[in-house]
Amino acid sequence: EIVMTQSPATLSVSPGERATLSCRASQSVSSNLAWYQQKPGQAPRLLIYGASTRATGIPARFSGSGSGTEFTLTISSLQSEDFAVYYCQQYNNWPPKYTFGQGTKLEIK
Amino acid sequence: QVTLRESGPALVKPTQTLTLTCTFSGFSLSTSGMCVSWIRQPPGKALEWLARIDWDDDKYYSTSLKTRLTISKDTSKNQVVLTMTNMDPVDTATYYCARIVVAGTDAFDIWGQGTMVTVSS
């Protein structure tokens, strides 16, 4: 099973600043990597797929990069609504065996 | 507009079988590339993928849970059903269904709001 490791577990950033979240895969997942945002009491929302493609309706301040085993989600200028938990997820296996990271909580500094 | 909605019991007893239904609209599970998955999330913990069913009725399961899970679909009703046998308190979680479009995003692009299931005697 491919293990996804996110860092840090908690990130404290001030509004308007940049946030950088990391995700590492235990083996290469090529670019088959997605990022999700989850707010309390809500379902996750797809932000990024294919490691770097924004999903429909996602603001341009969200960007993804990386391939292979190292990935980054960057939020260029944090808005109040961006404080949430972020998960990475790989979908590289065949047959499908999806795995998620343990999440990074982005909190207001 | 694509929507999914989970339904099922809020409380089950240990050893019982859980049956959850995902009712969706805005797409058809008979269309090539369309898939529906189940994912769960214990309180305060991370997401865990459970199962996936495809437009052609192919089915895939989590390795650790495959002996307990069955996924099926009723295309005419726009529903996907997940059964999980031998429920245990550690299975207490919010259960989500989500759509995947193969050769599209390939990720879980639309999610239901989730249904909380508590396992307790």
C-alpha cells in the first residue's frame, strides 16, 4: 500500500500570507495526486487533481506542484475562508487502491 | 448539477451488518467513465477509501476491509449501495460517497454531505 505523509500536521499562518503544505508518497505516484479542503462539519472539496490542475471553481491562489513522491500545495495569499484541514490523496494504483494523507490543519496565526 | 446523498442508520450494534445507500443525480452510472466510491472518516481522524463501483459494474475494495464489504448499483434508481458486515465500534465514522470520472479528473470530484454511523450496543 502506498503511504501518504503530510507535513506539517498543523500550520499557523496570518491572513494575507503564503501557506505551503507538503505531501510525500512512499513510492512514486507519478502525477496522480489530488488535494482536498475540508472545513468542520463539511465534506471534503476537491481543489487540485493531476498534481497541478485546479478543479472547477477553485481560485487561482491555490496551486499544486510536484511529481513522483514529493508534492506541494501553495495558497498564495490566505483568505479567512481558507483556514481548514487539507488532505492529499494518491490514485496511482491499478487496480484502484486510493490512499489519503493524515491531513494538515491550517490555522490562523 | 451533480449531487450525491448518503442515507442509512445512524446507530448499529456490534456484529450487525451496515447498509448504506448513495442516491445521486446529474450523471448516470451507465455512462462510460463514471464511478462511485465510498470513503469514511472516524471522528477527528483522516479519510479512508473503502470501495468503488464502475459504469461497467467492475468493483474494487480496500485491501484491509474487502472481506467485509460489498458494493452494488441500481442504475435505474441512480443508487449505489454499500454493505459492511460484522460492525465494530472502531467502524464509527462519517461515511461519504463520491463520484470519480475516469480519464476526467480521476479524483473524487463531487462528494455527498456524509452520514454519521455510530456502532454501539
